[in-house]
Amino acid sequence: MGLVGAGGIGLFLSSSLNVFAWSQVTLIIVVILATVVLSEFVSAKVRSLFI
């Protein structure tokens, strides 16, 4: 597997880190964090419907 999701956004993150593009690195990390938080929120809501 890649850094994140077997390539994908992890490839962009790795290449941005290699060229010290800190604004891109920050944006990618924020996007990953937002995606995780949103998916956890949706997952909790769906679980609460079934429990």
C-alpha cells in the first residue's frame, strides 16, 4: 500500500514533501483530516440508526 490509499493522494503528498512545497503539504493533510473526520461522523450517524 502507498502512503495513503495505495498511491492516490499519498503520491501527491510524497512529491510535495520532496520539493518542500509546504502549502501543498498543508492542504493535502487538511484534506485527509477532513475526509477522515467526515467519514467518522457519517459512520457514527449510520451506526446510531441501527443500534
